[in-house]
Amino acid sequence: MVQNFRSLARSSLRRTAVIMAGVLAIEVEFIFSYVGGLSHPYPHGVPVGVVGSASTQHALIATIQRQGSQFSPASDPDSASALRAMADHTIDAFVVVNGSKVDIVVSGSPSPVVATVVERAIDPVEK
């Protein structure tokens, strides 16, 4: 009887140690993934439409792409199609270039950070 109790205690101790080690490993992985996800808190791949003449679109798309991976620019033929794309959640913002006038339209669904980032990226183009 005592021997059965000792073998049961040893197997329970091993099982408990293995479970505790597994739980600890999962906790450490969760902490690293959480910290890693918050280490670069800026938008990635925000879809932005560009409306204007073909040459203006190409120049503006090239400028936006030089900003880094925070945007995914695409050309739109006119403001109406850009608004439809925004309503369909295909894009989060679009830029309308009409001569020297630059208008930025941002959807209300993304965070206010998206509006600020889009404005800062387009600001050099306006000047």
C-alpha cells in the first residue's frame, strides 16, 4: 500500500512538473508575442487610393511607397469610385489631386492614427 502511494506520488509529481513547465513556456511565448506586437505601433499596409491625372497618380504613388510599408497605394479613376471603395472597406483613405489642390479623405472606421499618418505622408507632396 505504501509502495503504491509512493509510485502514485512520483508519477503525479512528474505530471505536475511537465504541466507547469508547459504552462510557463506558453506564458513566456505570450509575453514575447505581446511585447513584439507593440514594439512597432504604426499602421502596416493601410490601403490608400489616389485620384488624379495618370502622371500625378504615378508620382504620388511613388512618393507614398517611399514612405515605407505603412501604405498600400492604388489608383482610382475618380472620387466616386474611391468613395465606393471606401464604403466597401477596400481602402481606408484616398487623396484627390486636382491641380495644386490636394484633398485627403479618411474613412471614419480606422483609428485616428490612420488619419494622422496619411496626412503626414501626403504633407510633403502638398508643398
